Amino acid sequence: QKNGNEHHYVYYRCTRKSKTITCTEQPVRSEPLDEQLSGLLAQFALPNGWGDWLRQNIDKAEREEQAKSDTTLDKLRGKVAHLSGKLQRLLDSFLDELIDRQTYLAKKAELMSEKKSLEEQMSDIALGQSAWVEPMRQWLDKAVSICSVAQNNDFTAKKSLLLEIFGLNLFLTNKNVATRGDQSQISPLKNPWQALRAATEKAAREGDSV
């Protein structure tokens, strides 16, 4: 200004180039854009108490799954030990010449195949044991952080969350942020954020609390 004061304004514009489509949207100031993006994020914020309640339920489900897996693994270990005993007795019978070589090899192959199948089951259970827990906890941490992210000025954090929630389905029309397509039709398995939004909206309508 003539009096020496300086003002800085940040504008955002389309940078996604296309040889066939010309973007006609005008640049938008950072302040109204930030306000709109924060409003979108706020729609997915967890109600008070939900974060702690969900963590407790994740921990409970993990313990129950762990106990169930341990019980199954114990049973499988018992079967493997039983087969190992049968293999040893089979070998003893062969060495004592109680059975011929052909019978020994055929029975051994049968028992080894059964033992291998049991060991593979044990390996699958051990690898898959509570595999969903850590990703679920990470997702919950992001959901809990939405309120603080929406209220601060960290555009990078907002962009990261919005990209995860909406993918590339956000666009500007007349300087207003809009979504492309009906997000509610996306499967919750593919986008749990929509399931969260539906649950919070239902709770708000019904006046439920955790």
C-alpha cells in the first residue's frame, strides 16, 4: 500500500494439465478454500468419547481373537505331536522288520502329508493372527486427529486426509469445493470413512451416545 503496509494473499488454481480439457475455474483465495476443506473434514470427526470406546473394543476383540487362536494352535500342535509319534513308531516297525519297505514308505508319505497340512494351518493362523488390529488402530488415530487437523493451518495434513477420504473425487466449481459422484455408495470395505460418517450422522439423528 502507499502507506508502506504489505499484505500477502495466497491463491490456488488448477495445475492438472489436459490437452483435451481446458479448466475454466478462477483461482480461489486460500482462506475460503481452507474453510471449505475444514468443513468437509469436520463431517468425519469422531463424536466425543467414540475414540476411547473404539480403542477399548479393538483391544477386547484382539484379546478374544488371540485366545481363540491360541486354543486352535494348541489343538493343532497336539495333532502334530501325535503324528510325530506315529512316524517314530512306524520307523521302529520298519527297523524291526515288522513291515516291508514299500508299506513303510507309503504310510510314511501319508503321515508326512497330513503333518505338513497341519503345520501349514498353524503357520497361516500365526501370520493372520490379529493382522487387522494395527491397521485399524492407525485408521482410528487418523479419525481422532481430524478435529485438530481441521482447526489448524497445516494444508499438507488436510490434503493427506482428504486424499485418503475422497481420493481424487474433489473438485472446484464456482470456487466451491464439491465431490464427484455419490460417496455414500462406496463400499465401507473400500472406504471406512463413509461408514464412519453414516454412523455419526445416524447417532446425531437418534441422539445416541457411546
